[in-house]
Amino acid sequence: MSRLAARHILLGITGGIAAYKCCELVRQLRREGAEVQVLMTPAAAAFVTPLSLQAVSGRPVRTDLLDPSAEAAMGHIELARWGEVLLVAPASADALARLAQGHANDLLSTCYLAFDGPKFLAPAMNQAMWRAPATGRNVAQLEADGATVLGPASGSQACGDEGPGRMIEPADLVQALEAWASARGDSSPSPWAGRHVVITAGPTREALDPVRYLTNKSSGQQGFALAEAAVAAGARVTLITGPVSLPTPAGVTRIDVEAAQDMLTAAEAACADADLCVAVAAVADYRVAEVATQKLKRQDGVPLTLTLVPNPDIIATLAAQRGSRARPVLVAFAAETENVLAHARSKRSKKGVDFVVANDVSRADIGFNSEENCVTVLGPSGETALPKMSKRALSTQLLQEFASALTP
């Protein structure tokens, strides 16, 4: 497992030709399993577009200091709390000067000031600007304040000069962050190391006849993201999924099913030795009482009447089978379109689960097939509202919430 897996990295990009290298930097960081949130200054956007960086990071690029979509419109605080490490690359001469003096007149400088974790700076500028006494004073001040300066490298520059001032290569920056992660480590092993995590994902299909079925809009993205995060945390993962088009995350044991009854059978077998079972799947509540053996034919002017019967409630069945035992920890997802928290509270009580993760799927920005999600976790210690984030980042947060219920 990569040392950067599931790490939250804030990447601040300032104005300079080296900004074009940041697409490759983000790609390499994500390949190592890191979550990368890009912050750009207006000058940076002149060299590389936010859309390009959004495409490679999988997250909307943040550029505005006062962002109405941010939590309480205080994006710099939200980001500072989310990130584990802050890397500014490229760090222009102007950026070094403003950060050294504590300026806070754009999103990046304000987030830098509010961030109290480790900070890395990758300078990039003309060789004469790098050698200027003012730049030396600014770098010395930043290092005295606790920042780590990476580079710069020497070589030919875009302006035609030769000398120090080139931003070090993306691979070198990734290596520096890996060294930080390795040195940082954790005071204790991951609570998921060696644990067995079972996850259901995607929709189910309930046959009407040989060619038709009942289903729903679930894409499976959240369940697959959770499986990926659990593997990164050291767990052994069994992913039971309905029909989706997503690739299997590395290291995950995948079981493909169609109907709700098939999913229940697979979940019962997998949960025999599980430490955690998370029911993310959008399971059809009903199936037809009798599946037609031949294709149902249309009769003009004649309504078609279907008799539906309830499907098994998978997570409630697992809770009943668990009884008074502590394992596995059981989590239900509640995808609601109204009265979200009220329905979630009722669901947790009725189903006998440890946690319910509630989200409003009527919202276009976090509903089915969205790249992001925003949920409230209802658990033994109360209710925790998590801000909107990528489904992969959310999965890491959810595992931290669920770990509180694990037993030795």
C-alpha cells in the first residue's frame, strides 16, 4: 500500500510557466492513492486551466476566497481543516514574498495562513530572481516559520537563461511527500489493518420476464469508492455489487449479483467473519410475485397490472442474525428525497444497525451518478454532518467514523 494512500493533499498553484507540470504532478499523486485538492491563484490560471486540473484531480478546483458554495462561505477554513499537508508548486517569487509576510488577499495565501500542518514550497522563477537578496530573505523567513523548501533545480529556463530556479520534477515532489508520510507515520496502526470489510454496492435488478426488470439509478460509485478506501486502510474487502460498469478496485474481492435475494445470500456468507458490513447498495424494495417465463406482450388499450411483493431487507436481516454480538459493525445507507434526517433516524432504530449514512439524492450535485456526496452520519455518539467532498474522500472520513465502534 502506498504511503500516500488516502492522504489529503492541498496543492497550491501560483503563476509561472512550471504550472503546466502540475497536471502530471496531480496524476502521479492520485496514482499513489492520494486525494488532491487544487487551489489556484488567478495568475496560475493563465498558464494552466482549472478545467484541466479538475479532470486529473477528480475534484473541482478552488480559486475564490469568498466561495458561496463553501461551508459558511469560508473556503480557506474548510480547506485548511481538510488537508493533511500543503504543497505550493510552483511557488513564484511573488508568492514567496506574500507568504513570508503573511498576506491573506486570495484563497491560497489565506489558506496557507490558516493551515497549521506541514507546508512544502517548490520555488520556480528566473535565476536572477532566485538569487535576489529579497528572495533569499523571504525563503529564510518561510523556513524559520517551519516550511520546507524543495529545490529549486538548476538548468535551462523558459526565458533562455541558465541557472537555479527551475521547479523540481513532479516525481521528486511525490518522493518528498512520500518521505513526509513515512516519517509521520501514525501513533498506532490503522484500525482496519487485517479487518474484513463487506460492502454492498450498486442497484439490484428484479426480473419481470426474460427481457425486462425493475431497477434504479444507483451507479455504484460510492460503494466502490468505499471499497477502495478500505483496501488503502489495510482491510480485506469483499465487494458485493449489482450490475454496474465500474472496474474492480485493486485488492478487492468482487462478487457480482443481480437480484436482492442473491445479494442477501452473498452478504450472509461474507459476513460470517466480517468486522464491518456497509450496505451501500440501492436494493429494490419490491419484486414481482411471479416472473413471467415468456416476454410479456402489449395489449392495446389494456393496462398491465403487476403484483409486487417485498424483497428481503438485507441489512435488517444481518442485524437480526447478529443478535447481541458486537460483530460485524453494521452500517446502512439512507438515500432519501425528503425529511432526510427524520427517515434516517427511524431507519437506524427499526433496522437495528450501528450507523446510518443519510444523503439527499434529490440534489443534482450529490445524487446518483454524481462524483461528490454530502452526508450526515448517525451513530452511537450522535449525528455528524460532513461537508460535500469527493466520494473517495468521503469514504476515508466514513471509515474513521465507523472505526469508533470496532471491538478488539
